[in-house]
Amino acid sequence: SQQGEEDPQALSIQEGENATMNCSYKTSINNLQWYRQNSGRGLVHLILIRSNEREKHSGRLRVTLDTSKKSSSLLITASRAADTASYFCATAALQTSGSRLTFGEGTQLTVNP
Amino acid sequence: DADVTQTPRNRITKTGKRIMLECSQTKGHDRMYWYRQDPGLGLRLIYYSFDVKDINKGEISDGYSVSRQAQAKFSLSLESAIPNQTALYFCATSDSYRDEQYFGPGTRLTVT
């Protein structure tokens, strides 16, 4: 089963609007991370939230984590056309060693100018 | 210069051929990873290495092997390529103290 499932699979919004993506996971985690991937390119790390944190901000990004519901959300405020990309959540499970990550299937975000 | 590089960037090969994908990094990280990405399936871990003498299987290691030649180099081999190994392959690195990973640009492999 997939650890880390994003919702929605695809999201299309207008520039200036906010975009919210959700991630659910199944096992206990050490931390949860969000990555961005522009079409066919390598993933870029955006933000990491630890299991004892509930909310974290970085620029226009806001991440929340609810360990009781095993879910996280990524909010991008005041979106720009350049935010068009796929967004993946990745979990570092508590039982596994080191920084081994399990990725979800991603949300494709399209921001229309 | 890119911190994590992969060669080749694109490769087309025939069924049954042996192929090697190479990854080099200048970040000084001790941990390195190989993933494959298929459309709609996200990234899946093939192998990972926490230092030169440490190699571990990921969730989909069958049909693949790896070699950690040095701290900065981690190569992935397909001993006898098959069409369902057609995918985008990514190398990534991380260090012992931080969990975020840094990805290379990817290798697009097509097996005909």
C-alpha cells in the first residue's frame, strides 16, 4: 500500500489564488517532507515538518501536520505561474533507518496566468 | 556546477543489454539513493547506501544492482534490461544530520 497519498491528483487555479494539497500516510513517522518537481526534472526539497510539530512556514508555503489523523497539508499562498509543478509528500517512517523516504504519487498543480 | 549529476541523461537500449547509470555528488554527503519514477506511481526506492561500505535494498531492487565506488559516486546497473524497466531514474543524496534529500536531474531510460 502507498505510504503518502496526495489529494487531489490534479489542481488548476488562477494566479493569485491559494493552492492547498493534502497528504495522508499510514505508519508512524519521524518527519514529513514536501518536494516540488518541474516537468521531467529532479525533485527539489521545499519544507520538512517533524512529528512533534503542528505547523511550519517558509515564505509563501505553510505546512500543517496532524499525526492523530496521519495527514498533512501544503498551502501555497498567492500562487504564481512559476508554481506550476508536481508536488510530492514524503514520509520518513519511525521504524526505518535514517533518512529513507517513502513518496506519494503527487499532485499536479497548474497555475494559470 | 550542479551538486548532484547523473549520466547519461537519456538512454535507449535493447532488451537483454547491460546498462549502467552513474551518479556523482559534490555535496560531501555520505548517504546516496536510487529511485525510479513511473507515471502516476511517484518515486520508488531501488537501493540506498549510508556510507561506502553500506548497501541496502529498497522496495523494488529485483533486476538492479548498485556499486558505491567512493563517497561521491553511486552507480546503478541493470544486468539484463527489460521493457518494464523503462522509467525516469533519479539519484539523491543526504547527510547524516538532516533528512532532506537532494536530487540529480534524472536519467530517462527506454528499453525496447
